[in-house]
Amino acid sequence: MHFKWNYEPPTPQEEQAAKELGEKLNINQILALLLIRRGITTESAAKRFFRPQLADLINPFLMKDMDIAVDRLNDAMGRKERILVYGDYDVDGCTAVALVYKFLQQFYSNVDYYIPDRYDEGYGVSKKGIDYAKDTGVKLIVILDCGIKAIEEIAYAKSLGIDFIICDHHVPDETMPCAVAILNPKRPDDSYPFKHLCGCGVGFKLMQAFAKNNGIPFSRLIPLLDFCAVSIAADIVPVTDENRILAFHGLKQLNQNPSIGLKAIIDICGLNGRDISMSDIVFKIGPRINASGRMENGKESVDLLVEKDFSSALTQAKHINEYNEQRKDIDKQMTEEANQIVAKLESQKHHSSIVLYDENWKKGVIGIVASRLTEIYFRPTVVLTRDGDFATGSARSVTGFDLYAAIKSCRDILINFGGHTYATGLTLRWNDVPEFRKRFQKYVEEHIQPEQIEANLNIDAQIDFKDITKRLHNELKKFSPFGPCNTKPIFCTTDVYDYGTSKVVGRIQEHIKLELVDSKSSNVVNGIAFGQSASARYIKSKRSFDIAYTIENNIFKRNAVQLQIEDIRPTEDEDAE
């Protein structure tokens, strides 16, 4: 795949500002420029960015209904009512349930948790879940990472004498459920200053408010921050402002003293003894927590996350790891099938979006398949499977395109839908799928920008190999945690050459291990280009080329720097001999 490189050289004003800021902070001018381009222009803002403080977390009572939610929680405990912590079956939902349950359990024993079965109950609040609450004497349900659209279900619960506190972050409809309190920063009538909390983040704010109201020291919440870091990374929310503070301190907790359940997953993933990053959560920890909800029941993940005994946690983690292996096989098979369908559908090439459906696909992995196809084809993608008379599915978007609005435009033929800009779930009648496809594709066609369906690479700075020092690398680490709105900086270097020792590696010779030099110094720099072996012939021809890359730790050579090459661009015409 060849990317379109987007690079804006710094203006003289930016260069001057970067020089001044770099001197004040005693950091490299290149990195000072990265700060300026992130809107961080003063010394004090830079210090807050590099050293996020828990003291800067927003007052939780600024969120609408928070005072009502805390009062109802206190009343429930005062009256010794049974409380049920209920959540979605994905990573965000499971970590949110684990966080709220673990915290409340320290002060109150009559509390239980519930995760609906993806296959039996589907997403969100289910009648079966409410009936379970009724049968076990529950009077208050605290629901996390879902519930904002459960109007009928919550009305049914109310008729049974069960109250709801909703903690959600998905976009609400004009009409909201009849819950006692609705905590959701995306409410149009909520003036909470940060809108991008994940479900676990909203659960954390409720616990922060509960602690504050009951004179419980904030320090009691710190051991739970590892759950926040895991959910922020896995739910792909912006890693800015309040999320940056929670992710920063959550990662610290995850690396220094993780909860027993997460420690067991870290063991199983082989992440022991290394500094765990947001990308380790996205690719290693998150999928394992997700796997039980995708393959069987998400409750197993929460059982693991709240486990107090390490040897039991390890047994459970091994079990969940097996689910993950099964999930990988199904995911691979479905992605291959979907790719074959896309390849056959010549008509799809001319569309700005992809809508695929197959009645045999497994409900639990269609979200992953939609993500894969979006990555491969750079199109908003909807993947649907059959469930009786209904189609149920997941949709994923490309950068900058509001998928939620596109799905919402078809709401008159949808039974249900919900989510946010980049990821949405939906249900409709199976017979309406062709009509949905036609209308969805028409909406995307009319609203998407051409550049949104191109493979773009945004270059942060152009540098030479002599600039890549140990100090630069160490200072670069201070920009983490990385994620949306604070992506890992991508650098480019032009006119580089193979040192003569680069070679193709990998099981099927799909990667290139590179040793490179540029024309400005004699530094030999190591790099790895995953899945780019097609460029090997050109590289070995001793001609120059440009590279775009991130700067990483070499995990095999301690303290060494390695470039992770995102794209290789020949300087000359490849066909020229």
C-alpha cells in the first residue's frame, strides 16, 4: 500500500516559537515544534502535558445529575437495598463494571454484577437482565457503557420497582429513558467541560463523586485507575485533557501495581518485565478481555478482573486466552471471506463505503471484521449477520467521517442503533438490508470528502538521522500516552540508502529488516518495515528512497533505538534501470 504523505513545513513564526519554547523547557527544538502543533504553546501548558496531575481532574459534580446519582446510591446503602452493577460485554463495559463493583464492595456488601449474553440477550439492557434483578431482590441498577437508549426496558424495570442510574458515553436520542439519574457528558443539556470520557471514565467519575460526598480519600480510587487506562486505550477515545490524566496515571498503576486480574492477563500476554504502553493494551490486553464476550459470555472477564487470588486469576486468564485464540481463527476466516466478497463486488469499488452481510457470520467478531476492512479499503464499513428475522451488525468509520450521522439517516428502517462517530452498532429487519445498503451508500457518497477515503500519512516533522539521538528518544517518550488526538509522532527522512545489510525476514518473508544511512552523517540506523517486502528489490538496488517512521525501543537490544517504518517511497522511478 502506498500512502499519500501530508507534511506542512514549519513557518518562520513556528520555528521561532519552537526555538523559544525549546530553550525554556530544555528540550529539542523538533519536539518543541510538535508541542506547538498540538496547541501547547506555553511553559506551564507543556509542564501540565508532560506531567498530568490527578489534582487537575474535573470536579465530578459538574456533570449533570451527579448529585442525584450519589444521593440515590447513598439512599440504597442506607436502606440496605440490593445494588446491581450492569455493563456492556466489551472491554469498556467489563472494566467499568469491575471498577464500580470493586470500589463499592469495599464499603457495602449487598452488591452484585451482571453482563448480558451477546448471543442470548444482545447489546445493552435486556428484559432477562431486569428479570434477574427482580428475582434477586435488586432495587437499584447502576448501568455502565450502555443504557442511554433503553427507554422501554428501563420503563419496564421502573414498573417492577427498580431504579436505574445510567453511566453512558454514547450519543443520546432526543428522548431519554426514565432513569433516576443519567450521567453522560454527551447530553446536549450537560455543560461538563470534557465530552470524550469512555464508559469506564463515567463510572470512575461516579465513584469519585461518591468518595468525595462520603469523605473517602481520593487515594482509595488510585488502585482502580489501571481499569481506566485499559478502557481508554481499547475504546479508542481521544487521549487528551481528562482522558490523558486518567490514562497517564492508569498506565503507571498498570506497570507498577496492577490489579490481580490484569496482572494475570499481563502474564499470559508475555508482557512481564517491559514497560506496558497503550498499544500493548490495544493489541494484547484488550482483545483478551473482549474475547470472552465475543465467544461465550463477558461475565467471565469481569470474574477475572475482580478476582482476589492470583493462582485462580491465572487459571481464568488461560481460559480467556483460549477464547482469544478461537476468536482469532474465526476473525481471520471471516475477514478472508469478506475480502473475497469485496473483490467480487466490482460495484463496491466505485462506492465510498462497504456494506456486507452473511447469515453465517458470528455475531461476536463482526466488529473486528468491520475494523479490518476499514483499515484495508479506507471506506466506512458495515458488516451484518442474521439473527432470526433480523440483521444485526457493526459499523466502523474512517478519520473525520461521522458514521453515527450516516446510520442515523436510515433510522426509519432501523429497529435499533447506537454508538459514536467512529463505531456504531445497529439492528434492522433482514428483508430491509438491501434498502439500508442503498441508502447508507448514498448518504456516504454525498457527505464524505475524497481525502477521507485515501490512505493518508500525516508527517509531523522532517529530520535527518543525526537528529535521532538517545536524548530525543527519551524526550519523545514524555509525549505518551498515545492515542487519538495525541498520536505517536511520525517523522520522515529523505534520500536514505541501504547500508548493504538489509534483508527480508518473517515466516513468509513479508517484512524487511533494515540497516540504513543518509547523506548527512555516517550513523547506521536500524529499522523494521512490517508487510513491506515488495520494496526490498528497490532497496537492494542501491538507489535512494524516502522513509516515514516512528521511533521505537528495540526490544531485543536494550537501550537501542529502532525505526518502525510506516512507508517507503522510492526517490526514483522504480522501473528505471
